[in-house]
Amino acid sequence: MSSPFDSSTYDGIIANSRYHIEPLPGEISETDAVLDVKGQEGWDLVAIHGRNAVFKSAVIAGAGFNDAFGRQRMSLPYTLGDYKHLYDIDQNFINYNVSGSTHTFNKTRASVTLATSASIGSRAVHQTKMYHNYMPGKSQHILSSFVFGAAQPGVIKRTGYFDDYNGIFFEQDATGSLNWVIRSSTNGTGSIQENRVSQANWNVNSMTSGAVILDITKSQLVSLDFQWLGIGRVRCGIVVNGEVYLTHVFDHSNKTDVVYMSDPNLPVRCEIINTTTTTGSMEQICATVVSEGGYEESGVTWGKTSPSTRTVLGSVATGSLLMAIRLKDTYNGLPNRAFVRLEDVSIYSEDQTVRYSIVRLNSGSVTGGTWISVDNASVVEFNTGSMTYVTSSTHELSNGFCSAGTVGGGGGPGVGFATPSQRFGSKNKINYISQNFNSTSSDMYGIIATNLTSTNTDVAVGMVWKEVY
């Protein structure tokens, strides 16, 4: 093979992260090298330069153009979640604080600063409420922008796609080392394992030399994409000047006898932890989660109606919460990280006209009644008892009016009545409920009815929803 590289470009080849150069073994002549030289896994032979073989990275080629399964990226990816802080901290995040840590919205920087106190163990977590649903056979691509800043001794900073049990993240550890990490809880004992690779050992591009050198004190944009199916490939990179610089690849197929993480449905997360008595801070800016190669949200549909009518009093301005659903705290002994979308509701008023509101309620804002499991195969429980709720905790998703019907017999026409079902758009950012940070208190959907007359009326309601996990 004739070399396309002359001596003037040889040093540039070495510095270019897409190329790797190895000396030819002594027993191989330059004329046989094309047939006999084999490089490291993931590198293709492209040229011979003197007594050196030149290899080009096979895994970095097209990192910005092909997804984790090698399909060409399309211009219209399917967005599972997009997050930014323009007017306040995005309401689709959970902010979790330990030992005096804080989250501060930066109005002119469109970001959130996570900061620890000087207490050992101080921790701030900024995590999406949504655990984004992974569809087998599709590549999932995560982009997250952030500023770690200079290393602060004893302070750990992380950003990526992870929770306390599973995930993939970029880390500046307590010594200042930069690492790619895969976290897993796959051994069945409840303990967490972490496969941590430091910058010096990144297997594609350490970004310590060459055309682009990583400056962690500046703002950065992390790119993660992965195959799951339990045993797929994970690619980790940094985006600079619009190009994905692939830095490290984790391969698992044909290399392990267990899935590399037990749950691919994960949140976007940033966190900072103090291991000493210093303080630390970092910024989270923007993030998105994309399904590549197509996506159709799959789930299990369930429905429930109130077992009997409830009396809604006349001349009461505050409506009655007639039915609510929420996620169970655990499902089959694990934290319940499913999410639920409301699809249909119906309401029937026996004697008087009522106004109804379909609301999303904050966790912990409903008291009274009894929560009952929908089914052992469902992640949801429901309540149709006498409930009270915090009015300020409601986010009204839809509303309408239900005219009075006539009970059969009694001299009336015998015509029953129920309002048309109200359907919700599945792309509505707020139209889902999920568990809190510790999976101990879920958001809720509810149906509230307000009597528009002074005479009592009996009302029945029903809900249909989709459980996604």
C-alpha cells in the first residue's frame, strides 16, 4: 500500500486522535504489511509510512453522523426530553439537597448553580423527574451542557444520564481527575459497582494533545449514546466546534456474562458532593434526550371508574376531588421508576350541572381516603374516598362542563348522560406523573368537580391511563 502521508505530515498524524501509528513487527516486510498487519480492536489499517503502520479509528469515524447502532443520524430525531432554564429553574427537575447545599437560578446565564456547603457529605442533585423510556433496538443520545470549573480539592462533580443505581456519567473526582463512569446494580446484592476510566486511559482520544485539548475550566457539552439490550456499546464524547470528539468507548457484547446496567430508563442528572470541609460549585445549563432510529411510546393501558357516585354539595366554591391516581412507591420490590400519562377521563352528573377540572397534583398534597392497588400487574394505586387537597398544588391540564342527566324512571325521559372523553396530547411536557427522588411520594392525577348550582348532585368519574416502563 502506498502511503498518502509524507514526512511533513507524519507528526500531524500522531497528534490526530483519529489515527494511531504502530511500528511494523520485525518479521513483516513493508510489502506484506497490507495483508498481515493487525492493529488494536476498533482500528483499521489505512497506510504504511516507512516501518510504521497507520490505523484510523473505526469507532470514531462518523461519531457525529451515525447513531450507536451505526444508522445514519436523521435531521428530525425523536425527542424524549428537552430541558433548559430560561425564566426559572425548569419545573421538570427535582432538586435534592443534603447538609446545606443549594440550587441557584442564574437569570442572565440561563443556568443553575449547584453548590455544597463546607460540611462533609454536603450534596446537591439536579435531576429530571422523567425517567426516559428506552426502546430496545434504538440508540439513545444524550447531550448535556455544563461548567465544572477548576478542580476543587475534595469536591466531586458529575453530569450525565444516571441515578443512584445505574447510568453513564462524566466526572471530575475529588482529586481533579476526569473520568467516564458506568454505574450498575446488577449483582443482585443491592451494592453498586462502577466501571471508572480516567482521562489517561480513554481508549479513543484523551484530548490532552492534538488539535483540541480539553479545558475543563470552560463550558463543555457532553455527548453520550448507547445501545442497551443489556450488553451493547456505550460511546462517550465531547462536542467542540459542532463536532463530536469521541473519547472513550465501553464495549460489553461478548465480554461479560451480565448486563452492564440493570435499567436503561434513566434521568438526566448533575450532582456535586463534598468529601472534605471545603465548598464547591458547578453549573448545569441545558440537556436533551433523543431516541434515534424511530420511537413509539409503548406502555400498558389501565382504567378505573369510581365504584359509586359521590355527592357534590351545592353552593361550595371549592371543588371536590372525586378520584386520584398515583404511582406505588415500589414495584416488585424495586423503586418505582415508571411514569404514567393520562389518556382519557369521563364524568357523569346525575341531577345538576358541574364544572370539572383535570389536574396534576404535587406529591404529598392530598390527604384522606384510602389508596388501593389497581392490580398486582399495575404500577398505580387509586383513591376515590373523601379526600382533601392543597389547591395551590394543582396544575390544571383540562376542564369542561357536565350538564345534568335524568335518572331512568320517575316520570323523566330516562336518558342517561356522560360527557365525551377528554384526550390529552402525549407530547405535553407536564402530562405525566412520576415518583420523587427517593421513590417515596408520587405526583398525582385527579378529577375535581364543582357544583354550579345550590342543589346537591351525585357524580361518578373514570380515568384511563398508560403506564410506561
